[in-house]
Amino acid sequence: MTKRPLATMAAALALMSGPAEAAGELFLYNWSDYIPPALLQKFEQDTGIKVTLDVYDSNETLLAKLQAGAAGYDVVVPSSYMVKIMIDDGLAEKIDVNQMPNFKNVGALFTDPPFDDGRAYSAPYLWGTTGFTYDSARVPGGKLDESWQSLFQPVDALKGQIAMLNDEVEVYNAGAYYVGVPKCTEDPKEAQKILDALLAQKPAVAMYQSDGTHDRMAAHEVIAHHQWNGASHRTREKLATAVYVYPREGLTFWQDNLVVPKGAPHLDNAKTFINWMMAPENIAEASNFTGYMNAIEGADKFMDEALIKDPAVAMPAQYADRLRPDQDCSPAARELRNKVWTKLKK
Amino acid sequence: MRARSGQAWLILPASLVIILFMLLPLGLMAYVSILEKGLNGGVVWGSHTTEAYLSFAFERDLDDSLVLNTDYLQIFARSFGLSAITTILCLLLSLPTAFYMALQPERTRNGLIFLVTIPFWTNLLVRNYAWILLLRNGGLIDGLLRDAGLSSGSLNLLYSNTAIVLGLTYTFLPFMVLPIYASLEKLDVRLVEAAFDLGANRWQALRRVVLPLAMPGIVAGCILVFVPALGAYVTPELLGGGKSLMIGNLIQGQFGSARNWPFGAALAFALLAIVLLAMLVYLLRFRQAPAGAAP
């Protein structure tokens, strides 16, 4: 730390300026469109702490910013595998979430995740799955098989009417589930299988796009869309015939978490915020806004009826064994993945 | 002498900005490109390697030998191709436009320049989204043609290389019109009249008098279009549907999901080198204004 005289000085100054300064502010760095502004106002009313929101579009953007030392954030929202990287690289502050008063509300499935033993560093935010959605009014027979094959070997009516996410990890993982190889494979032959499947699918793909997926479905631009389940719920709000598919080969299940980066300027406020977000009535607002499930018991009482009844959001129990947790791959596996992505788009 | 040193001060703020915000970051980037990549992204400071530059054209085989890999070269080639087509289209559209503008009375000219610059008032992202609404199946163009009975079914205009070129041409057109206009505006009409008097027909007058005089503007316009088009990021992503990468998207991916900063930096440098080369050619060729352009 001696190499960072400026940071040390800043920290010392922050200490000297005392609690008056610390009472007022919180810098939240979150995914875009991922928390309702009204909820932040409610937090300010409850606690007197004013939240400043900044947004990012991928875990890697977050990581790059934290690695570059551009801190100044009090709370960030990494996905599970990124939590592990942050802990391993010493980028996360140990805040003992499991000792917080509202931790008792966390659902049993989420109290001891593999990426953060016993929840010392992270609190659960929202979770979801990455499957696909189709418009049942415009597919032959009104139904597609619950399989990635429906996307990777589409019937004629769907050719050129499919959109995939423009996300290296999600597209690669979908391909891996479809051809049945581990998504973190280090074997070039297995990666080749994934590439072959993606290349064979490409002529039928209208576009790779991660933004505005629900608008695209609602505007009838495509018939099927590789999609996050919350976006699928928002699709269904505008397009009643939209159906979300949990493919039987498996689909990624991810969860995002509230974490305090090392050296956060307002540590106490960050803890206050995280505890506050684990209250059912608060996290429910985040779910209502984004269409994603939360991990807090009792939150469903405060959630919209349409959300709880949508099978895309409240997963029917029979699909539970299709979920595959996301994971961080080894550098060798990541290199293979990026090669496949580049070859797919060269 | 005093006047001179006084003038030197004038350029100090600009020099500082260039050193602080361009040369320093560029130097940092150059350094990152020869570092080893970190396990979870970032770089390992102090550990040097040329791997990033090698992986531009080669990849390590299983036995660690280098084999040729043309993936990245193909992406560069596509970027160059699309940028070249964009430049040519811009040139074809701009020449007559700029010529027309230069021939108008002064007041009209100012109005026309104003019209050319209007697109700059809107954010690039918004303009690209507007093209999506225009081009997409069931969008304005598709719908109109179908209603007019000129096409049946979907045109599939959007999410193709055609859409990328269209978007780039639209975006960069003013960069071509304005320099050509600037050089044509100074054109001495009497030279054209003299050409006619000496028996030149319209084509000859255009080719041998007007075009040479407009050449500095044409070259400047071509560079102003070609270079930014090479690094375009938003347009290929939105209008190309993310189906084929251009250099900008490739570089972004290296800093994002690939977590390979050195390679991203090396790619950026390869692009910079090519751009500098183009500028060098321009400077050598047009160090002096072509004969006849000087008053």
C-alpha cells in the first residue's frame, strides 16, 4: 500500500472529515436499468443517505474498472463468478453480511453459495436464468420443443427470425449445453464442436443483440430470442403469446450480489444499504421493476401478481434440475471461448 | 523576435492537452501491449512479452509451435473493405453536392453548410437507432415498398454489411462534403471559363481543371471519412446486428469478455500504425498545394 500515497492520503482525509461527511452519501455502481429510481429515493427518505447511481453493462467492465484502481464506489453488483474473482484478487471488503440483522430473511438456497462461503462478503440481489423466448402465435403448431435444438436447428419458419444475445459467454454456454460439452472445457476438440454448432446456426440468426430484446420481440422483428428471463417477462407484458423455455439440456442460472469494493469511501453507509436491501418490502420493488426474482423470503407479498404468476420468473419446480450455475472458467478455457467467438464473427 | 515568442505561448494550452490526454495514454497503451496478461484480466506489471503482437497473425498450436491464424487479419480486411466502400460512396455523393454548394450565392451557401451540419446536432446512437427503425422488416422502407407492391415479403435490409455501409456513409458524409466545398469555394471561376475558351468540353474542364483544384479537399475528406470509419464501433454493432466484427468491436471484446488487455492494446496500435501510414502518404503527396491552386 506504500505505493499509493495518494490513496492513503485520501483515506486519511476521509477519516479526518469525520461522520458528518459519511452520513450523507453512497455511490452505487449497478447494471443499467437494474434498480428502480424510486427505491433509491425511498432509501434516502428512510436513512437520510443520498445515493448516486452509476451504471455498467458487463461484469468485465466492472472488473476492469476496479482493477484499474478507479474506485470511489461503495456498493457494486457482480454476478456470482465475479464475486469469487473479487474476493480472490482482494478487491472485495469483508463486511460480514451473515451478521446483519436482515440476513435472517435470506432464503435457504442463497445463504451459503459456493463463491462466498457463509456470505462474509456478499448479499444476494436478484437472480435469473438465460433461456429463450418464442412467440407461440407465429411458430408452426403453436409450440416449440423445450430444447436448444429449437434455436440451433430451427424449422424453416424460424430461419432468419432468431435473435441471439450478443454476449460471448451466454452464446458460448448455450452452444455448450446444446452439443453437450462442459462450458468451461479446455479441450480444443470440444470447443470445435461448439463452434460448429454456432456456425451452422449463424445463417438462421437475424442478429446478435443484447439490448432491447423485449422491444424486438414485441415489434415482431423476430419470432424467437435467446433471452434473460426478466426480459422475457417484460416481453410477455407486451406480447401475451410469448413463451419462455427452460431447455432440457440445461440453462445458465446466475445470481447478482451486493458487494463492497475494497477502500469504499462510505463503508458504514454501504453496510446500511445492503442490510436495507435485504428487507422484503424493499427488494420486492427491485423485482417488480426488473422482472427478476430475489432471494428474500416474504418478498412475494410485496410483488406484482403478474410477476409471481409468470412461469418465466417464478420457475415451475419441475425445471429445477435443468438449472446450471454460472462459473468462471480457467484462462485456457476463456481463451478457447474467445477464439470460438472470434471465428464465429470473423 | 518578441512577437515570435509571444506566438509560441499561444500553442502551449493545446500542446499540454495533447501531451497529457493523448501522448501519455498512448505511451501507457504501448507499454500495456508488451506486458503479459493477468490471470483475471488486467496485466502483470514488469513482465514483458511480444505475445500480443504475435497472436495477431499466429496462434500457438498444441505443441507450442506457431501456426498462421488469419481470423484477425480477416476482420481487419473486412474493416478496410467496408471503410473503403464508405469512402467511395461519400466521395460520389459529396463531389456534386459540394460543387453545387460552391456555385451558389454567398447567402445561400451559408444556409446549405448549416443544412449539412444539422445531423451533428443529434447523438450518433440516436441516429443509428433511427436507421434501425427505417430499415427493419416491417419498418418504414420495407412497409412502404410492400404497400406500393414493389416487394413481397421481407427485404432483410437490416443486419447486413449493406446496412453497415449505409449507416457509415450517412454518418461520415459531412466530413467529406465540407473539405471539398472548402477547396471548391476558393475556385477561380475564370479558370473554368478559360478552359472552355481554349476548347475544352465540359468533361475535360471538370477533369483537368476543377478536379485537380479540388484535390486537396478530396484527399482531406477521404482521410476524414476513411480513418474514423475504420474504428467505427456503434454502427457495426447496431446496424450489422453483431454478426461480423469490425476492428473496433474486436478491440472492445479483448478488454471485455476476453480479458486480454495486451492483445487489445496491440490491436489498437496496429490500427494506429495503419492510420499514421495513411497520413504520411498524404503529407508526402500533398506537401505542397498542386500547381495552380495558389492565387
